[in-house]
Amino acid sequence: MKYADFYQRSIVTPEQFWQDEAALIDWNTPFTQVLDYANPPFARWFVGGRTNLCHNAVDRWCLPGGQGDKPALIAVSTETNTERSYSFKELHAEVQRFAAMMQSLGVRKGDRVLIYMPMIAEAAFAMLACARIGAVHSVVFGGFAANSLASRIDDAKPVLIVSADAGSRNGKAIPYKPLLDEAIALSSAKPSRVLLVDRGLAPMERVEGRDVDCAALRASHLAAQVPVTWLESNEPSYILYTSGTTGKPKGVQRDVGGYAVALAASMKYNFCGNAGETFFATSDIGWVVGHSYIVYGPLIAGMATIMYEGLPICPDPGIWWSIVEKYKVTRMFSAPTAIRVLRKQEPQFMRKYDKSSLKALYLAGEPLDETTSSWIAGELGVPIIDNYWQTETGWPILSIAKGIEDAPTKLGSPGVAMYGYKVKLVNESTGVECSANEKGVVMIEGPLPPGCMQTVYGNDQRFVDTYWTESNGKMLYSTFDWGVRDADGYYFILGRTDDVINVAGHRLGTREIEESITSHPNVSEVAVVGVEDKLKGQVAVAFAILKDANAATSEQDVMAVVDRQLGAVARPARVYFVTQLPKTRSGKLLRRSIQAICEGRNPGDLTSIEDPASLQQIQRALEK
Ligand code: ATP
Ligand code: MG
């Protein structure tokens, strides 16, 4: 089928389109209305239908004659050198045990459960157990500092927190329990119970009457049978915070039915996963990719999913590819930042393994530069499929739906608008829709398709005020990203709206300049920010990491590349060389903090920063 026809149908007759897609999942009670958009921008999908995420991810694969004995969850840790595979039936049993434990600790439908866990199987059990009994999970990235955790505790007011003694990074235990205790002390909404998985990595102090040992409690629920709680499609399934790249994270609330349908559709049309195959997303359950494409999406499609705890380069840079070989991974999902790390390593490590099972690599989270994309395509010999989306949307907004049509990808572009998304480019100052090749803000006309956020948790007004504007009687959702579309309908993301640089009246996306700089053979990574300038309004300033620090690459060499490709107007005023760039824990460049330091301001909210030392490098580079 032509993708253009498929897309048109999703836009012109969305209710028929999504009604058909809804057949991809099991419903306990059929819905009576496909879409209720009586109160824009709030969209309610599959009204009156009753379903359950855990049922669709686990139970339905365990039917007699089904694939209950096939692998469902494969937990690999190169931190603790452990590997454990759970079949769908085993997962079914573990999830029921977890659900029973939660119920015994007082968790009821609609209650929030905060999950602060490393990448271990119990984290997935806990998420699925919540889904099973209708509790709302709020997964907080493991290892987040106490104050970040405290603000999320206060926001969600969980009755239960599920956590562990420690995570581990590069072979070093990172104790979670002291952070958790500190966070609970800082918060005003105290959970009554804390369920703790003891991995034996770090000693834990227990709070009497509050803290419960998971292994001990599990032992009394070994034969637990906890039936699925059927939920109305629009009841909440979870809360998840955005990455905090541009400021204070927003608590995204997701539904049940719409999310299940959207994930099932994306697994079919985007990720082309078949039941019985293996999916490997290298993200963390603390991020949206982890929710959609480690836990729920692959399982809803009947695929085995890999949960990997460890670095991409330990014990050596071949580790991911050894997993691909061993578990015959067919579809893999990662982030450009991880691929850039691999590009800096010796290639023989990844060449050692048989990767012939792999059919495609999907990348998302940050702009995919041409150098990185071409390099990994050459190494793997499979299509590299960029996909652009947000925590808010839960599944791709822009990509190439290879499951519909084998349309070409274009280097530097995540692709075209995905089914269900009425993507618009809007001129920032006039509010008028852009024509081909005119830059503008990427917006989506409401209603958002199934799977997208319902609201900001506990704050409908913030949802409306933050994301929506009205234009000619239509509600428009802003992605806060800046882009351009070519004549074939392919979008190119140029940066975040906050990151657009205005040099003497020329509007430039940081991304355009970064893309150009990374085409220099000795640059592995770069961040470009706009810095206030008396004469020009703003100038671009670049911070680059060199592949080989000993090679003679000068500031002028880098500038010359930009001159040649984009013209002198885009040339950075300065190019500084550093060995590390400030990033969020999910690997996104913290341009706002770099910009603030360049302008002599306070770097702002740093709760999500990976390593504060990276900011000192920026500071020192400027002082030189
Ligand atoms: P916050 O909203 O808290 O500032 P964040 O936007 O980084 O944080 P996420 O929802 O994790 O939080 O990231 C979504 C953003 O990541 C997008 O809006 C876009 O800026 C960027 N992004 C994601 N995928 C791509 C991609 N394929 N190409 C370019 N940019 C991407
Ligand atoms: Mg965002």
C-alpha cells in the first residue's frame, strides 16, 4: 500500500481508521464511541471500552496452544554478570506475585505507585503489576538525586514506592536506598510502604513498619492468582516526566486503551515486529522509550524484549552485538548519542558478532546527524530508521512506516508525518502555516491521536497553557521544536524553539550548524548555542569533542566547514574544544545550561544533568 493513502485515511476518517486499529488488541468490553473531542484539547479515545495493558502484554500470549513457553522478558546485566530469561508464562506468574504483594501492601485501583529501580526484571514486573490492578505507576529514573525524586513523590503522592538497594554503573554499586530515604524525608507526601528488592549490592537500613523486603513477601505469594482489573479506556495508566532538557519536567499522564492501540499499531507499521521475535531497546525504563518499547510495545506484539543493565562499551564495545547474536534480535532501538559513543571505539569489537538476524535499527531522542547515521548503516548493513517523538506523544510523530511501504529514508530527516498526526509547520511570528522549505515550529492539530498524553498529571490547566494555542478555531499542540519540510513531505528538525539563533536577522537552528560541524572527520560531537552579542543580536558558539585529540584540528578548520556548507552567516564566533558535553541522564544535550554559562548566567535547573563536571569544562574553555 502507498503510505500516502494510509496516512490520508488516518487524517480524513480518523474514527474509522482507529476503530480498525483497535482490533489489534483485546477488549473485555467493546467501546461505544471511537473519539470524544467535545472538550478540546482533551481527547478521549475508545470511550466505554474496557481493556488492560497487562492482559494485552502478557495474559493473551499464554492461552492454551499459544506461545506461553516462548521468551518474553530477557534481563541481561553486564554489571552483575547475570542473565535471566522469563517465558510469557513465567512472566505471568511473576507479575501476579507482584500484584498480590502490592495489594497486600494496600495498593488499590487508581493508587499511585512510584517505581525507582535499576534495569532489573523486577522493575518490569512492578510496572506490569500496576497495569494489571489498575494502579498508576510513576517510574523515576534510577539514581536521580534525592531532590528530583522528592519532587516526583510530592507530585504523584504514591501509596507505595518500589525500589532496590542499589543500581550499578561500570561495576560500581550506586546505593539507591540512602537517596530514597533522603527523598522521602524531603517530601511532604510520605508513602506508607516501601517495597525493596535486595540485590546484595549495598547495605540497607530498614525503616520499621514502612520498609518491606521483596523476597520475603514474594515467598508468601508464590501461587498468587490476581485477575486483571478491566479499565475504562480513558482511565490513567501511568505518569512519566519529560527529560527536563528545556526546564522543569512535565508530568505526562497517559491512558490505557488509546496507548495500547497506538503501541500495537506502531509495532506493526513502524517496528515491524512479529510475535516470537526479539526486540532490543537500549534505553532505560525511566524514559518514554523504556515504557513504550522496552516494556509495553514489544510484549503487546508478542515479542521477547531485552532489558539491558550496563554500559554499551563494557566489558567491551561489542556487548550489544553479542546480545543481538545470542538472542537473534530482529529489531533494535537506540539513541544517536549511544551510536556516537560506539563510533569512537575500535570497530573490530562490533564486527566480531553475527548480526544477520537484525533487520533494522531505530534511533530517536536527538537529531541524527548524517555522519553517525552513515557510519552505523555501513557497520550493520541494515536500514537506519530515525524517529522523532516526545514523552508527551508516547510513539513516533515523524518516521518512515516501513510496515506500510518501503519508502526511502532521507539522511538528516526523521521522515514524514506518521498516521494520526496532523503535523503542521507554523511561522512563529505570523502564526500562518509555512510553505515548503520555510522554517517554522512543528505543531500538531488537535485532537492528538491515541497514545498521546491525556493531560499534565493533576493539572489540566497546565496542559492547556503549556502546549496549546488556538488558531482559526483549531487547537494546535506545540512540540517546541523547530523544523522545515521539503517538497516530498519529509521533515528536518532544526532544534528546539529555545535554541533557535538569530544572527543579524537570520534565523538558524542550532542543529543545522551542529550537523555541519560533525561532518568534519575529526569531530565526534558538538553543541552549538546562541550567545548574546551587542552587534549581531546573537552569535553561534560551538563546543566540540574531537575524535582524535592529538590530530591537528584548529578552530579555523571547523569554521571553514561551516562557511563552505552553510555560509559565513552561520559560522560560529568561537569553537572551543572540550572532552565532555553536559547532557541529561537520557543523553540529551543541555544547550540551555551551556548558553547560560556563555552569557554569564546561572545554569538553571540541573536536576537532570548526567555529570556536573561537564559544565566546569565549558566554564574553563571560556576562561582560556
Ligand atoms: P523537556 O521537555 O523536559 O525539556 P525533552 O524534550 O528532552 O525534555 P523528551 O520528551 O525525552 O524530553 O524528548 C523529546 C524531544 O527530543 C523532542 O521534542 C525533540 O526536541 C528531541 N527529539 C526526539 N527525537 C528526535 C529526533 N529523532 N530528531 C530530532 N530531535 C528529536
Ligand atoms: Mg520536551
